[in-house]
Amino acid sequence: MTEKNLLLQSIIEGIQEKKGKNISIIHLKGIPGSVCDYFVICEGNSPTQLSAVADSIEKVVKKNTGENPIRVHGKQLSEWIAMDYGNIIIHLFLPDRRNFYNIDNLWEDAHSERIPSID
């Protein structure tokens, strides 16, 4: 498994560990104007859950890859948390914020993939 795939898999594992749902991976590599190779987008039911998902991602990624996020924004309100791992940017949303910002459809020419939620 490549280092990037391990990072991506670790992020998904961290999300699923805290029951993050509606997970999407948007493949941006090679698309002009993209700021990273992947967006990972998911949602949680409450600010408390979103904060727990962010903590879980940090813990699992650190354990599996040794990497820390470059920066994390939004944990104060935990309505939209953005986590920057360089080539992968994670967006954790409350459902109404995700609908409002609609970043899932920002890159129409990108391939996107849905990851099943774990119930």
C-alpha cells in the first residue's frame, strides 16, 4: 500500500470509528486549480460527534502513518471542521452546513466515490 493510500485509509478508518456518515472521496489529482489530491467529506449528527470524529482521525492517522495534520480549523464551533494533511483535505460537517456549502459538487469534473457508513 502506498503512503498516500495508507493515509486515505487511515482517515476513513478514523471517521468510521466514530460513526461519521455519508463519506465521500473526491479525487482531484490532475485537475487544474485543485489545492490537493483528495477531499474527504463526511458528516456527523452533532458538534460533539464532529469533534470526536476529528480526534479519532488524528489518533488513527498518527498511529498508522506517524503524520499529524498541518492545520485544523473549526473545532471551536464544530459545525464545519477542516483538517489539512497536505495532499488530502478533510471536511467534517453538520448536515445543514454540508447542504449549505455544497462542496461535494464544487469540482464537477472530478471523480467521486461514496464510502458506506458503518451503523
